[in-house]
Amino acid sequence: MRRYVLLALAGLAGCGSAPTRENAHAAGLVQVGQIEPADTHAMTDCLLDAFGRAHWALTNTRVSQQRRTEGARVETYTGNMLLVSADVMDDGKVSLTEMSTAKFINTQGERAGFAACLARYVRKS
């Protein structure tokens, strides 16, 4: 609860805009991997489901999926602030990025979900 109060106060104080993936100092790469290109849609669905289950119903989070030029992106937001972002590229490269705002909200569910989905679809050598 204390974290939510601090987050609300920071927003009211006008501390600036929420970080985005373009702010290199605001984002950190958490995990990367490689899956079979044929599994990219299944991996994206797996991440969407896993991120959707990452927080209890009373937590103000939402999960979105976007089609990008060379793949898909699955993201978790709280309010208008991006917490985590997973990219699933058409060539099979996958990555999980965590924003600096994630220090206010527990993102272990997304981390665990990404790891589970990657383990399920990881490219076999």
C-alpha cells in the first residue's frame, strides 16, 4: 500500500512523464531467448495469458498486445505507466524488458511467466 501512495504522490508532484522503452536509462533487459519462428504466435499467446495472471484482480494493471513490423509486443501497464514489455520477433528472438517504474509494483509474475513460456517454446539445438 505504501508503494501505491508513493507512486500517487510522485504523479501529483509532476515528477515528469512515465518512462518508455525509448528512455535507455529507464529500461533494463531482464531475459532473452530464442524460439522456433513457427512458435512465435503461440509464444505471444502464452505471454499474454501469463501476464494477465501476474497480478490479482484488485491490482490496477492491464495487459496489451501490439503487432509490430517484425513481431509482436506484450506489455503490462499500471495506469499509464509501462511496467514490463516482452518482444517476440518473427525470427524467434524474444526478450523481456523491465521499466524503472517496476520498482513500485511487483513484476515477479511477469518474470516467471516469461521464463515459463520461454521454457515451453525454447529452440531445441
